[in-house]
Amino acid sequence: MNDKVTLEHTETWSCYSEEMGDTYDISVSLPKSPSPEEGYPVLYVLDGNAYFQFARDAIRLQSKNAPKTFVKAAIVVGIGHPGEDEEVSKRRFYDFTAPAKAYHYPERLKRLNVEREHGGALKFLTFLETRLKPEIERRYRVDERKQALYGHSLSGLFTLFTLFTKPTAFQTYLTISPSIWWNDYELLHYMEQFLERMEKNGVQRLFIAVGEQERFMVDDAKRLVERLEAAQLENLECTFYCAPEENHASVVPTTMSRAIRFTNQ
């Protein structure tokens, strides 16, 4: 008996990364409508195992009535880690965290066994830039001026890391409940470096959402947004949303449509 489910207008394949020495499960949802002359917008979804189908279905449903929903047809690319939950968790901690001389763990997290291999974010970003994105652009008609990156929690941290270190990699950054606290808030140092050189980059757009029940993560996100807004950068558009009554898990489906609409504004 074959219990594998095949999604309509969706292609899947494995993609090996020499930088990471590992293989990723790539899922691609293709619009039913004919490609516009400039190509389709693309949404790259990190943690594709969990969130690819959320994003795919939200865009597929709402793009049927784009004038009212403000959601246009787009290619959705899910980047997933094969394996069981424990193996996926280990790989996430490596892929989505920046290299550092030392790592500091809050007491509240030590019980979760986070003391494992970290620091692969630069290599993973190289994989996205030099291997995956060119392959997507080779296979499909893509509008290279309309590409977005989506991440939640640790992959939300990586989404911000990408904005702050390689802002022109994507035009839009969607980060949900980002782990700004990671390694004693090292991300804030990358943010300050980004602000110092931002005038040299093109226009980028950032959407940050958190759940109201996420306590310190709400405060962390607010402080980051306030710092970006205080810089008054003309070429950075930043939007913050705190989802009422939502927690670290429920905030994802709650904010998915809002995040996707942001890419079309």
C-alpha cells in the first residue's frame, strides 16, 4: 500500500549541499495560472517540513481572488530537513545559527539539550545563494526582483541574520517569533553592522510577528523593531505585528496570510 500523498502542481526533489555536506528535501508549489512576462514571485520557506504546505495552501486559496485578498500567485519553495524529529532538531541548530567562538545558553533552555553543534548559518546561506536559488531560477520562470524568505523561531533568527549580513539576497524578509535571544543576543551586533552600511544597499522589506503569549520574545522583537525604526532608513520598510492570544506554535498559522500579504504590498 502506497500512503504517500502527492500535492497538485507540486514538485519535490532532493538537493545536496557541498557546503553543508548534507541533503535537503525541496518542495515546489507552482501556480496554476500562466506565468506573467516578468516571471512569478518566489517565497522560500525554511523549516519546509512544517510550514511549506501552510504557505502553499494560503497562497493557492487566496490568489484565486487577488483583488480582494491582495495575495498574488507565486512559487513556494519549501526547504526541509529529512529524518526524524530529533535529527531535524539537531540540523536546525546547526543550519540556522551563526559561527561564534563560544555559545551561551539561558538556564531555561539547558534542559532541552541545545548544547550541540552550531554555527552553520554562513554555509547554509551560501547554499541558498549559490545552489538552490540558481536551480529554482533555471527550472522555473522567476521574477528575481520579488523573492522573499520566511522563517519561524530558529529559522526566523536565520532570516534576520540573512537580512543583516546579505540584505540583497532577498527583497522581503518574513520572520515569525525569531529567536533573537540566541547566544546572548549576538544578532544585535549583526544588526548594528547592518545599520552602518545600509545606505549602500537596495530597498528591503521586513515583517516581524510574535504571539502575545510569548513573553520575553515579544519584548525582544519590539526592541529590535524600535532600533530599526529609530535609524530612519529610507530603504528599509519594517512592520511589526503582535498576534493576540497566540503562542509560539499557534502564531504560525495565525500570521501566515498577513505575512504573505506583506510580500505583495
